[in-house]
Amino acid sequence: MPNITLPDGSVKRFPEPVTVAEIAQSIGAGLARAALAGRVDGRLVDASYRIGFDASVAIVTERDPEGLGILRHSTAHLLAHAVKELFPEAQVTIGPVIENGFYYDFSFKRAFTPEDLAAIEKRMAEIAKRDLPVVRKVMPREDAVQFFRAQGEAYKAQIVDSIPVGEEVSLYEQGNFVDLCRGPHVPSTGRIKAFKLTRVAGAYWRGDSKNEMLQRIYGTAWARKEDLERYLKMLEEAEKRDHRRLGTQLDLFHMEDEAPGLVFWHPKGWILWQCVEQYMRRVYRDNGYQEVRGPQILDVSLWKRTGHWDNFRENMFFTESEKREYAVKPMNCPGHILIFNKGLRSYRELPLRYGEFGSCHRNEPSGALHGLMRVRGFTQDDGHIFCTEDQILDECVAYTALLQKVYRDFGFADIVYKVATRPEKRIGADAVWDRAEEALMEALRRSGVTFTLSPGEGAFYGPKIEYSLKDAIGRVWQCGTMQVDFSMPGRLGAEYVGEDNARHTPVMLHRAIVGSMERFLGILIEHYGGAFPLWLAPQQVAVLSISEHQAEYAAQLAARLRGDGWRAAADLRSEKISYKIREHSLQKLPYQAVVGDREKQAGTMAVRTRGGEDLGVMDYDAFAARLRSEAGALGTA
């Protein structure tokens, strides 16, 4: 007779073992219709899961975050089912949930075409309408290997074969399609209603370039059609804002096959970079940071002492000189500890804050590279705070306030906060991790913000706060971090003399606000769609002459603007003024100042905004005052 405790604390008693679906039905018919799965003592299970013991149970519906994940996972199975019906020779491999959707990898003799994708999507809708029950079955591992081999599914057999001998595996059956999966899944295919296949890409089997190249079909799935339509609209907008396309259109940067994952910055793009860097440099200066600079390569022995060799070396580049092995730094923290170590430090110097625009390199897989968003060479607005354990809270609270201001200045008002806790692969004692994790959570509580936990997502040397910002079309980008590190300073011999005249190891706080400069610039480009606010715009004003008679006056106006600190250029070409206006509008310049004979005679200019608004005729002082007002405290830098 199981006693079932519900989320509201009430208890239901059943005379015999009961399924999650039956518990939902006992609560109400509406909940029974909405139930996708259950959470039993915190573990996600299918709606058909039978409970014969006392337990805490919550019904999972599409309104729950887990419910959406279950829908997407089940839609990945629906995709594989449709592919197998249309292309029986195709072999299925893996099909996980990803952010906003899912994918499934297939081995097939030819490339899938757009017409194939349309046919697969149509078949998925047909299978969903069949409302096939999705049934979980358990099979001994050895039997499952034989089952998939008999089906001609060599990849599935490989996956099962990697499971320890003697274990059981779970399979899910819908109609004539059977897939290996731990679940849970929706009760029937009819629960899947809103989905769209988006694209096909290549992917190596198990991520290894030595293996076969598979075809990865991506899709998205949502609980409601209106959610799907909203997301697809967002994708359309995201495509228009793609930083790679805008980088070419606005002449900001490009990338070459000769330097994969590395960026060639053009003059306009480098101006944008410098606007961000110089702003961040003022943030350093105004908040007690001392800027430092460390070397690019350091002896491998250092990275062994810090723990990076054991935990991060697959992501590092190496070089050799005179039979001595070096690593190109993937991060700046060890160098900052070496700077801290040069000299005997006193507790009176703490907290000691170092900042560096440090150039780092990480050996990212070629398939993961994505414009500015995922590169192999990047620069961080990196900072490290050496402090006592008693100073952690104050430093973290102050840092959160600083980060909020910086993000507001760049146009981001909505921030998501997460605390990433200890990973399985880590250094340091659990008691130390307990203190570090609690310090970060308490700091966010004192900052008055709501946060969630990301279990197991911390760095190998310490937990971290992840600060993610939302852009103009609602996408979330993780940028800022604050990490508490009790381990690395001690590993490299960092010490200070305490008030008791004894030697102590400082705590090290790793922090970054924008994170990778390259990635942050990519986010800015997409957030603004290339139409940057005045203070960030690589070119702020174009002065356009109508004919050659105003060329000298236009050049003088542009020179005067530059002399006052504005980024201005004169367009003196013998083109029609309508052509010039259209061309500079495509470049998304904040202002165009048009000068003809009347403006030349009066010492004025006709001003147009980026949006095409005609502001009328202004003299220089009035226009300069408008620029100063719009740039505000962020200035002309």
C-alpha cells in the first residue's frame, strides 16, 4: 500500500502499486491528459512507471522545464522512426536533446537533400497522428547487442557493446520502431505536435575525425504551435543578425582557412574592439585593478603543478625549444600567481586585484568553431583577486554590482545567474568545495538576485557563478564568471603574511566580465544587428558632399568633428547623393551630414539619422551638442 506524497505536501494512499499516470488520474482528468512523465523521489520516470513503495511524486507536464526536454527527446525518436520508414537502409546512431531542440545522427549512402527533409518532416507528422504508444522495455545487455545486430543497426550494437557485461538496458518501442534509450519519453507519439526540422550537417561518429562522417539532422520542438512559430521567427531574425554576414557587410573582420579559429580584424572592426577594450580598461582603473601582462608560453612543468596538465591538456597547444616543452597558455591565472609571488605580500595589501587583456589559445575541435563565437585564439578581460577567505563575500557582491553596470552600459538589462558546482574531475578536498560553493551562493543572495544551480559544471579547481545576458531577440549568452579557487595559489606557493605574522595562502577569485573579447563582440554585433549605439559605432558620422563644389567644406567639417574626438569621414566621391545616402545607410552609420551649396554658404549641414529621419539643418555647435548628449558619460572613446 504505497503512500504517495504530492508537491503540496498532501498524501494519497493506494491499495496496490500504482503508475504515475494513475496518480495523475486520481488528482484530476485534466492533469491526467497533461501528464508526460513523473518525478519520483527526484528522479524522472515515464508516466507508465509503477510505484509500489512510499514516495514523493510530482507530475511532469509540458509546462515544466523537464517536460519540454522530454518532448524534444521524444521528437528525436520520432525523427529516427520517420527516417527508417522512408530510408530503411539508413542506420541510426544517437539523438540527444540540445538547447531549443534536438538532433539525430544517421549513416546513409547519400546526402540528405532539402526535399528529403520535407518528406521526413511530413512522415513525422503522420506517425505522430497515429498516436502510437511509446513503451519501455528492459533487455539484458547481451541480448540487446544481438537484437540490434539482427536489425542491421551496427552503431546501436556498438553503443550497447560498450555497456558493462551483465547490465540491463532500456529500449523504447513505438509501432515497428525500437530505439535504445534511458528515457523517459512521452506516453504516445500523439503528444508531439509542434516541431520543425531545420538543417543537416556533418558529424563524425563519436566526435572522432578518424571515424565515419555521419549526417546530423537538427530540429526544434515545442509544447505549442505558437511557441514554435515564435522560435522560428527568432531564427529568421537571428539569420539577419548573423555576425559573420554583418562582419563582411560592415567590413569588420574575416577568417581564413590558413588560420582556422583565428580572426583577421579590419580597421573598423579594430575600432569596435578598442571601444570595448578601452571602456573595460576604465573599469579596471576605477575599481582598484592593476593591469598586468604575462607571457604567452610557459613551461609544461608549471601546467602540471596547477593541475591543467591532468585536467585540460587535450585543449592546449604545445611547442618546444632546445628540448624543453612549453604550453601556449589557455588561460592567464598561473601567470598572475607568478606575478603575485614576486615579493613578500602582507595582509594589508589584500584584496589585491590584477587585470589583463590576456591573449589565450585553446585547441578547440574544428567542427566546433563558429565565427567569433567559438575560436582557438581569444583575448579575455581577465582579472584575479587575491584575498582572504573573510573578504570573499564583499568582493563577490561588489563584482556582481560592477558587472551589472557594465552590461547595462553595453545595452543588456536582463541577466541570468547560475552557480556551477563541483565537477566529478576536480582538485581539492570536499570541505574546501563546500566553503567555496556556499560563499558564491551567499554572495548572490546578498546581491538580491535569483539564481539556479548547475550541478557538476564548475571548473576543476573551483565552483563559479555564471553570468548570462539576454540579447535583443531573447537569446541567452553566458559571458561573465566569478570563480572561487582555494587550490591553485597553494599549488604555486602563493603566500602572504597575516596579522598574526604567520604565512597564509590567499584565496584566488577568477573573474571576467565580457569573457572572450571575440565572442562578446560577436554578441554585440548580433544584439544590435550591426547598428551600434553612437559610442560604439566604428564610424559615427559621414559628411556627404552633393557635388565637388562642397568638397572642401565637407572635408573641413569632418576634420573638425575628428578634432573634437568623433569618428567622422567625408565622402567626396562624384556619385549621386541618393547613392551615397543609401550606401552609408547600409553601413548602419548613426548619422549622415549632407552639405550642398546652401549649407556651405550658411556654415550648416542637413542631418539624417541611421533610421532615415531628417533632423533638418543644424549648425556645427547644435550637431556636436546632440552627439555629446547621445554619447553621454560613455563619451567619444
